[in-house]
Amino acid sequence: MAPSHTITARNQLSMAEDGFMFIKDAALGQQVTAMVEGHIPVQSTAGFTLLKETLKEDADIMKVLRSYLQCESVGLGLYRTLGAVPGAYSFRQCNPDQPAESVLVHLLAKESKIGLWKGTDRVKVPSIPGKIGLWQASPNELAEAGLQYVEQTFDDGGWCIRDTRVFMEVLRGTALTVAIGKESVLGKWPHMKLHKSLRAIVESIETPTLKVNALFYDAE
């Protein structure tokens, strides 16, 4: 499947400077919206087919991920669906002394809107366990630290890729979300527990340099 977007030098510069990047993508937005409206979970054949098309088969996206993480071998780990939850949340606490080790890829439905704090991967900000199982920081403390807040609306859907230390909020819509990490950090994450009926599509995503952190169960 040919990519329906173009990654620019500005996208890659934003990833390096701000810790995140946006891509508008109407075709992706249509696919994500269809899944959301059809109540189709990520942990389904349709869900993993979408991940295969948008990650494994998109050489430009994989190039961005590998370049940012500074490694060839990466792995697909955790997944979740994020709805509108105002507040500043990050996947892991920031340690600016450490290099990037993982990113979140958000596939955004049509009419979604998100907000992010630039450069929060490079500043140590006080955070506490939040109500949605992620680290939460006070927007006031982020502002006092001199961090710029930006909002982005995806009328037709699209992508957001961010360092897992960057704080973000979903203001409207839905973000199908997966974590991509260096192979060395996959062992620290819990396995995705998936029904055995998904084994074939999940294994079709894997390559020598792209692993999927999954275990399969037999129960109905």
C-alpha cells in the first residue's frame, strides 16, 4: 500500500527539536474513523492489518522512527486507544540525561484535536501517576518551566509521533496508539496478550529488524 502522505525535512526537524511531529493524512483518518465507528479494537485482524500497512509497509515512517531512536532494530510493544482526556500525560518520566529509547505513534481519527508541550523530553518536570495509567504533570508547572504548548487539529485525520517523555493531551476525537521501542527496552514492557487467531497477521508484521512483543493464548 503506497503512503498517502509526504514526510518533509520540517517534520524530521520538529521530531529532533520538539520531540514530536505531525502529518496530515486523510486516507489514514478515514481508516481510523471507520474502526472507531465500527467499534473495532486494535487487537483484531483489522487493527493489526492497519498497523502493518502504516508501520511495516511505510518505509518513510520506519526511517523516521529508526533515525530518532538511533538504532536499526525496533519493536512494537504496547497499544491502547486514547479518547478525549484533557491534561498533560506522558508514557514515561523524563530523564534528559538519557537518549531516546521509545516513541508513541498516534493514528488519529477525523476531527481529532491534540495538544503537546514542546521539548518536554529534555526537561525534568515533576509528575505523578495519572488517572489513565500514565504520568501526569501540571500544565502550570510545564508553563513555568518555559515549555511552549501547541495545539493541532486533524480535520481529516493523520499522525502524531512523539517521544514517550513528551506530554500530550487528546482534546477531541480518538488516537489509536502504539509504542515503538528499541529492541533493548522491549523486555521491560509487558507482552501484548493476544488470541491465537491473530498469530498469522501479527507474525506477518515481523522482520529481522521489527519485532512484535506479543504472547498468544488459546482460550475462547
